Amino acid sequence: MSQLLDVLSQSSPPWFLSQSHGGAIIPIIMLTPILLREVISIIWVVSDVLSLAFTTSGGITGKFCQGILSTARSILDAFMSIVISSDQWRKADSFQRQRTLARLVSQISLVLEVIVGAVLFGDAIQAFWGFSFGGGATSGAVVGTRLPLKIVVGKMACAHLYINFLLSRRRKIHALVGSIRSRNNE
């Protein structure tokens, strides 16, 4: 394990981390599917805690919680009225709103997961191509050097496992593509 870490620390960073290919954007895209779900979950918990604090306390604390809740609700209503038709969002009850928001977060997360899969697949293809044909120099590497076989196999295995994960979610991906196509036809 320490040999692999030594090799990884001596090699140049992957092509998708270079400034010409997006730099810091790709790592953010890679983390967004997880972070988006966690942030939404934390927001729901805070909302529930504020609702409980509002109903159980009076005075200044209750008014403060009511102010935060009404501001957050108006911001969420404005955003969701833009994303979803305003009639559908405003007429929905609390349960339907939570389901709609969960579906939206799931769709955004799924799109970002597919993008991550494309980046990993592209990185594996680029590493294999460089290893096979000797032009494996990425940004900052010496021209004519090859990536070590361990790194190439590791990148290919990582891409393979992630593609298998996406294939296991194929039904959801097809449903997402179908919903996007039906929106474009309207």
C-alpha cells in the first residue's frame, strides 16, 4: 500500500484537475451528489427543529423562529415556483412538497453521478491510451514517459466499478432521460 501511495505522490495530477480542463470544477461536481443530499437533509432537520421550537415556545423565541421559517418558506416557494410550475407547487400539501423536492434532488444527483462516471471513464481511457502508445504524458509530466501499470489498472478498475454502479441504476437513468425528453416535447 505504501508503494502505491509513493507512486501516486510522485506522479502528476490527473488531466481533469488541470486548469485547461476545469481545474476545481470537476472535484466539486464529484462531491456534489453526496453533498446535495446531505445539505438538503440537514435543512429538513433544522426546519423540523425550528417548527418544534416555534410551537412549544412563545415570546421572542417563538417570533424569531416564526420569522426564520416564513423567510425560508418564501425563498423555497420562489425557487420551486421557478423550477416547477407555480400552481403545482403552491397547491401541494406538505407531503407532496417533500416528495417533489426529494424527486428533484434525486434527479440532479443522478445527472451529476452520470457526469462523474463520464469523467472516470475518460480518465481510464486516457490512462490506457497513454500507457499503450507511450504518450502518457499528462500536464507537467515528461513527454515519452508512461504511467505505471498499477495506476492504469487502478484507474480502469475504478471506472469499471463506477460504470457497474451506474448500470445497476439503469432503470432510474432511463426514467430521468424519459422525463427530460417529455419536458422538451411540451
